[in-house]
Amino acid sequence: MSPELWAGVIGLAVLIPAVLLFNRLVAARNLARQGYADIDVQLKRRADLVPALIEAVKGYAAYEKALFTAVAGARTEALAMASTGRPGEERFGLERSLGQGLKQLVALAEAYPNLKADASFRDLSAKLVEVEDQLQFARRFYNGAVKEYVTRIESFPDLLVAKPFGFRTMPFFEL
């Protein structure tokens, strides 16, 4: 066999596995991005409920102004961070803060029986529970996809392709 033919065979022996590894990494990254998009949809649905929930509670619990301000501020910051379109620890931290504020807001119903009896508050609370359930499912899917993706970019032989092509880790979304 000629040296050019050997070089071609060796080149193909290196190129084909590299292409397969690259494609596998892209598929794993895209799955994680899809999971993030699912989370993003649920977070936006939750953020859309915040103003109506605050208005429903304000009528009964006017003395909770600091909580209203904190929840509204967390919503504004979370929506601003969402416009970046990329997952990040900072955004996930803001979303956790918003979630805690919403839990406190809903918990006010225990202190204000008239609020608990209000039909619009009950409806908003039920919608919030539904969104939180959907968010939990989306979070599990995203974290599973991120786990697989990160494992791939840190494992041999995938890391030989991941590092030169700039595949980066993605954060987990934990509550």
C-alpha cells in the first residue's frame, strides 16, 4: 500500500469517530437546551400569575406591603434575567427567591380567613400549584439532560472532542 493510502485510512479512522462523538455531544447539549426551554415556559407562566396574585392578596392583607414589594421585585429581576435566554446560576437563584416569596404569599391565606374563602384567590392558588407541578417535571427533565451532557463532556473519549470545540457545562436547577 502506498503512503498516501495509509494516510487516508488513518485520517478516516480518526475523523469518523471524532464526528460521531461531536454529533453525540451536540445531541446531548440540545436535549439540555430543550429542557431549559421547558423550564423557561413554566417560569414565565408562574411570573404571569404574580401580579394577579398580589392584587388578590392586597385586598385582604394590606399590611403585608414588604412581602408584596419583595415578590414584585423578584418577578421583575427574574423576567429581566430570562431575557438573556441562557441558563445560569444567577437566574436560577432569582427564580428560587421568587418561588419562596410566592409560597409566603399563598401562606397568608392561613392568617386571613376571608382571603382563603375568596374564589379568585383559590383559582390563582390552584393555577400556581399546577404551574409549580409542571415546573417540577420540567426541572427533573432538564437536570437529567444536563447530567448526561456534563457526564459526556467530562468523560473519555468525548472530552477529546468537547474541549477543542468549546462545549461548556450547564448549571443544574435546584430548588
